Amino acid sequence: MQFLIIGGPERPGHPALSHDAAARYRYSPDMTELVHLETANGVATITLDSPHNRNALSRQLQSELLGHLEAAIASPEVRVIVLTATGTVFCSGADLKEQREANVAGAATSPAALGAILETIWHSPTPVVGRINGPARAGGLGLIAACDISVGIEDTTFAITEVRIGVIPAIISVVLLRKIPLTTITELFLTGEAFTGSDAARYGLLNAAVPADELDDTVTRYVASIRQGAPGALAGAKRLIREVPSMELHHAFEETARRSAAHFASEEAREGMTAFAEKRPPRWPHS
């Protein structure tokens, strides 16, 4: 096992976190891997596997998760990333035992690692689908909100519980406030009350809430639908979602016209339109 360092490569408009802010963490080769990456048929599946603490966001888990995300994004063969977990809990949030030990030792802990993870998912040019296999609390909801599409179980529960232990949902607010309407997120932040997967779908946190036995089929359908799109077009569509809402109106029309022209002139567009005319599926790279 190699050393992983938190703090991803710089992206245009999104500089990498500084060395001090990145909360760098190294682990030894004899430590059990807590996050797994498997790639097959153009799909990279990243699995949280830390059952002893219900997939809590320990420093080691965060370091491995960020490393696997960056590896999957960098691979031209990966068309879609699926984020999921083993066991009955998706993610229980911060590793409170680790936090308490750090407090006793007088060692400050930095939340910057989680911010780097959420930003990496949010700006990933490769679509990220969350297969939310069970309950999530606190920071786990940040992972769900950062995904492009998330599917959960209708009768599972979620909660943003930070205020109940004397802290605030600071880092995850960046993505949650972009997904959940203000009136609803205000209630969830201030009360810490649990809500169901069906509620989460109504709030906009999940795209779909389904019975447990339909979770895999639903995720598979989303992945198959995404794979029908061209890789560059999918990345471009994600950029529109992330960037256009904050643009001034006139600039937005100018910028989107420029991007539209560039994509219509691309090799992908030529292949897509030719395939449409020939009534055949387009042949995208690594399809």
C-alpha cells in the first residue's frame, strides 16, 4: 500500500488546497484498506469499507477515498463513478472517537480533507452516482449531496445532527445548501431531526428513493443512461450545472453560446450526429 496525501491536483478556477490546509495523513502498509476501488466495463466503484465505526470519516478513510476518486477521474477508461459502502450504514459522519482523542491530546484536527473530497466529487468531469445503501448522518450527507445523482432506500434514515453534539455542519453546508431548499435545510440544520429516504427525495437530496431490493437495479439504470452520453459532453454538461447559475445573465448567454459552438464542432458531435443519421449507437471512446 502506498502513501496517500490529501489535496488534489489544481483545476482551472479551483486551486488545490494548500499543504497546511489539506490535513495531510500518511498510513503504513500494514493498515487495512478502508476504501476499495474496482473498475469494470467503464464503471469505477468506490466502496467505503470500515464496518467497525459504521464507515465514519476517519483520517485514513478520507485519505483513501480522495486518492481513489482522483485515480478514477484520471482514468480515461472510466465513464461513470459509483460511490457506495459495505454493511448496513452508508456513512455515520465524523469519526468522533478520533476527534475526542485528538482533543485530549491537544492536537487540532482539520476539516479541510472532507472539503477536498466534496469539491473533487462536485467538479469531477466524470459523473458520480451515489448508491446509498443505508442510513447516513452528518458528514455522510455531504457525500450524498456532492454526487451528481444519488439513489437511496426509501425507509432508511438521514440526519444532520451536528448541533446536537455542539458543533456545526460547516463543510457539508457548501453542498447541502446547493441541493436542498433554504426553508427545509434550515429546519434540518437547527433541529437535527431524522428524515427518511422518501423525504430526502422530496427535498432534492436524493434523485430516487426505492425499496431495498430495487436499489441495485435503479443504480444500474442510471449508470446505463449516463454511459449513452459522450464523455466530453457529459463533462461539459456538468460544468453548465455548476457554473451557469452564478453567471451574470448577458455573460451567461455569451459563454454558453461559445461552449455550444465548441461542442458542435467536436469529434464527439460529428460521431453523434453521424450515428443518428445512420440509425446506430454512437461509438464513444471506451464505451
